[in-house]
Amino acid sequence: MTIVYEAKMENLFMSNAQTTNGEPKIDTGRSLSALTPKMLSHAAYVTHDVGATVEFYTGIMGMELASSVFDDRIPSTGDAFPYFHVFFRMGDGSTIAFFEAPGLPDPAPPSHPAYKIFDHIALQVDTVEEVQRWRAWLLQHGLELVGPTNHMNELLSIYFHDPNGVRLEITAPLDPHWNRHFDRAYHDLKLWLEAKESARREGRDISAALIDLIRRERSRYQAS
Ligand SMILES: [Fe+2]
């Protein structure tokens, strides 16, 4: 692990070359970049009410019901779980998908409320004005939402839930390079892993060491 991220940090640089879509070409110095996934094909969740789900994603989220599957087995594993599978299409062709499976009991509640916050899917729009229009549209349809929230001047987001309890985020980039802060990400990863490792080595409480790190590093945002 150490070798991988340090090698990547050393080799990471921006080249002047442009890709065909006009974005700066990132040369990681590694042949792995040829295997980088191109887009989100689908993120899939369970629903217990496919009718309400279709109504929500087509009527409120503005997505097209784009594909469906019936099967009485999971093709990848062979498990005998009968289901109806639906896909909702977004602007770039990526989709959100759901399975309704007859007789499936409700899931066990999470062991901590944080899971219900951290687990979410964010859908990107182009501008802050669009986030505001989404906010008005969702409120008009009686949805409860939080935000807009400014994330370190990188993203502006609102949050709400679909009828299945999936936490959704509508977000617009405030920083067009929000997902290209490679050096910061690898640097922060190094801090995190080293804090864990040194706490473990010295027999200190790992959570406390990580919370110290978080509080120390988050001051970078307050200072700016
Ligand atoms: Fe998010």
C-alpha cells in the first residue's frame, strides 16, 4: 500500500496535452490509466415499491425509465432471488437502478446513524442557479431537504431522500477542478495512514489519533 501511493505521488503530474474532450490530460506515469472507468454505468439499490420509485425518478427527478429486467436468479452468482430490475437514465447516460424482490424483508437498521448520512449518491448539475432551481422544485413537491451547503468552496449541494430512503445529493461544482486535487488527496492519504500506523505502533488510541489529525488539518479551511 505504502509503495503504491508514494509511487503515484511521485509520478503524478499535469501534462500540457489536452484530451479530446478539452480536459487537461492527466499523466499518472502508470499504465493503469488506460483502465480508468469512463462513467457511472449504474448504482443499484433495493426498493420495496417500484411504482413509487418510478413515479419519483421520472416525475420528480426528470429521469427516463430506460431499461428493465425480470429474472428468478442473480446472473452473476446464481442465487435464486427472483426480482424486477429497473434503470433510470441521467443526462450523460449513467443510470440509477433498483431491484424489487418479492418477499424480501426490510433491511436491518444501521448500527450507527452516520451510515444514513455517509451512504449517498450525488448527482451533478452545471450551475449554482440550477441547484437553487432544484431546491425550489423539490420543496414545491413537499420533499424535506437540507442545504444548500457550501463544501469548502468546491461544491454546493442540497440533500434529500428518495421514497426508498436513499440519500440523494444535487451538487454543482464551485471549483471546476474539484475532482482534480490529486496532490492534496495523496498527501492527505499519507497523513491518514501514517497517523493510524504510528498510533498502532505506539499503542495509542487510533480513533483519538485520527480525530486529532482531522481537527489539525481542517484548520486549513478556516484559515482561508
Ligand atoms: Fe456527497
